[in-house]
Amino acid sequence: MKNLYKVLLLVGVSLALYNCTKEDTIPADVEINDFVWKAMNAYYLYQDQIPDLADRRFNNQPVLNSYLRGFASPNELFLNVVYDRPNTDNKSVLLNDYNLIQQPNRRTSFTHGVEYGIVAEPGNTDNVIGFVQYILPNSNASTLSIKRSDFFYAVDNVQLTRDNFNSLLEAAATSYELSMATFDGTTVTPNGTKISLTKTAYTHNPVFISKNIASGGNKIGYLLYNNDFSSNYINDLNTTFLQFKNQGVNELILDLRYNVGGGSFVQNINQIASMITGQFTDQPFAKNRWNSKAQAWFELNQPDSLITKFTNKINNTTPINSLELTDIYIILNGSSSSVELLINSLKSYINVHIINSNTTAGNNTGSITLYNSIDYNSIGKSVNHTVAVQPIVLEFLNNDKVTYADGFTPDLRICDEENTLNLGALGETSDPILNEVLQFINGSPPNPPGICNPNNLALLYNSVRNQRIIDAGIFIKQNLPNTN
């Protein structure tokens, strides 16, 4: 029956598209462009906004072939049928070689373990000063006398400047020496301390910090998570939630200010949401809204495929450790497609408190990978080329049928950048951001941020932000029907 549904999908639309006969063939010189156009016509979310993708744009295959020959490359055609780029759609892409698609591996790097920022030295047009943002656990730096909020001004006795800091700190050299200093926001004072660092192969911890904070009668779980949202770390997160569960945690702070993003599949975000909750198993986590013709077919033939439901299992096997929370506090510093989906879906059920510097971007869409095959899935794809497309194909809505194209305004606003002169210790109340969130949880009304950068320091570089994965949006697990 399922295969019958696939055969019937959009048959009427296909006939309207081409008015084709069995004798119509696709010449070799337009095969790739033909695939790109038909894939975008079938599933692109904004198909009805693009005149050249209209169902009645071409009367038959030969007319379509003539149109397709007007483009020098598949990418030229693809860009011609993308809607309002880069304003509305900056996510859809054409891939010249689908063999390069890779699932993210566990995060590794070659590092000494110091994550740092660079600011301009006040009153000096050339010199810069580095500050330690945090130290990676079990790295070379973690064995040395260097910590968050320390300052350094030279590498191997060479003064750091705007022109040389990147080459000195990010060069291929495996070892170098930092010259440390004190800094009061105005004056850099060398203190004679030298720290010798050695880069080694490093596998990043799945969870950076997890702890239970007793505050105001609450048992508050604090989770500082810096990695991507791929399936690589779901089991590690599940273990952390078991610890929280055993500790009787009744509030959760999810700190994503240093999160690198990426690896975003709806299934992964749903599993994380199910760890946070647990009392909503089998209720809708997210709903999909495709373009009008695909949506109509799915509603008629595969309505269940339009809904992702909260789950109590990871990959249908491992039990999820759930906290059954009614409140969560999410610390951001910017925007993330994955986190916006998490926020919107949870908002139908629990209180989601957002701590961020600005309103989020509103990345409320999902994508799939379309191949040149009868059903646009990978199996049976053409062996004549390696082109695939990854267009935006749907919008996400929560159980209240609410989407989030306008983003989310923070409940508690923080500065764009942390105060370099007052970083505090991560996971401790000396961290100004964590301390303010704890006060917020305990009933203090949110305040607008104070003077964020009292010394007007110019931030020139941040090693953590430099590692962030380009936000390619959220992907869904696909099992598309036959559209030909």
C-alpha cells in the first residue's frame, strides 16, 4: 500500500507540469538541470513564489529542455529558482558532489587547551592582549597554572599585535610560550610569568560541565554544553540527565553560550527535549508544513509523517532519562536553528526562559537532501553525475500550530560579549551570567544589562566563535514518495 501511495503522489501535478507522453525523453545534456528543476518544483517550500517553478510554466518536456539549456551550469539554474536570497532563503544549497556529505564525527582538534579572545590594547594602535576564555579539561593547559580570565601579551617573547597574533597563536608550531600580564582595562603590566604550551590531538568532552546547584530551595541542574547536536553525543547527554534525575533536579539551566552548533536533525533535538520533559511521550513535538501541493498529499496519504512525537527511547532502544521539568532556562549568545526548534516545541508544554543578547534569527525551516532518483531518495540515484540539492522544504510548528519566523525575544537580556575584566569561574556564582540566571530563578525581576563594555575594549578575535559550524539549518529524516 505504501508503494501505491508513492506512485500516486502528485500524479495530477506531474501531468499538469509537463503534459508529457511516454515518448518524451530527457536528453543527456539537460539531465542534471532537469533533475534540479523537477526536485525544486516538487518540494521547494517557496515553489509557488518562483514563476519559473510554476506547475504550468512549461507545456511539455521539450519546452522545459529548451529552458534548461539556457543555464551554463546546474548551480546557475538553482540560484535562479531560489527565493529572495539571502533574505528569506539563505539555507538552500546545491551540492556538486554528494559523496562529500558526511555525518559529523566526535569533535577533535589539535590544541594546547586554551580557548581565548584577543582585544586591542587601549591607547595603542598596534598592540593587542589575549585573555583566557576557558581551559579544556584533560588538555596540556589543564595541567598548568593558567585559568579563565588570565591575560597574556606575547608569544615566545614577541609582542602580540593586530598583524601577528593569528600567525603566532594559530601557526603550525606545536609548542610556544605565553608571557602573562595583569590588565585593569587600561594598562597592561607584565608579571614575569611564562606558560609553556604544547599542542596535542584532543577529543573534546561530550559535556563540558554538569553539576547540581542548590539555590533558593531549588535543586538546579547546570549543563554547559559546547558540542554539536549530532547523534554522537545523545547517549552522553542521556547519562548526564540520569545524574540530574538521581540528584532530584527540579530546574535546569542549559548553557549554550559556547556551543559550536551543527549536526542538527529533528530526531536529535526531539530526544533532548524528551530528556528535559518526559511527561509528554507520544504527544506532538513538532509539526511539518510543506509547500501546498506536497502538504496536501501528505495530509491525505501519510499524515503521521507530518508529526514528530516526543519519545521515551533513543533510536527506539535505549530508555531516555527524563526530568519531567516545567521550567528550563536556556543561555544563548546569538542564534541557532537547533535551539530555536527546541524552544518553540517546548513552549507548547513548559515554561522556556531565554537568556540571550538579542532576539534570535527565526530559522524555522527544515531541509532534506534530494538525489536524482525516482523518489529523490539516495537509493537508485543516477550514476551519471554526483549533483544533489538540499533545499528548504518545510516550516516547523509546535503543538499549538505556532511557528517562529520572527525569532524569540530573550526574557533576560545579557551583553553581546562577556565582560573581559569580569569573567568569573564557569559553573560558579562568580560567573556574572550564571549568577544573574540564578537570581532570576529565585524571583528577582530581570534587569537590562548594565554597561556591557565599560572600558570600550575592541574584541578582535574569539577562538571559540571561530570553531562554530556554519548553521546549515535543520534536516529531517526523509522517506519521500515517488513524484514521477
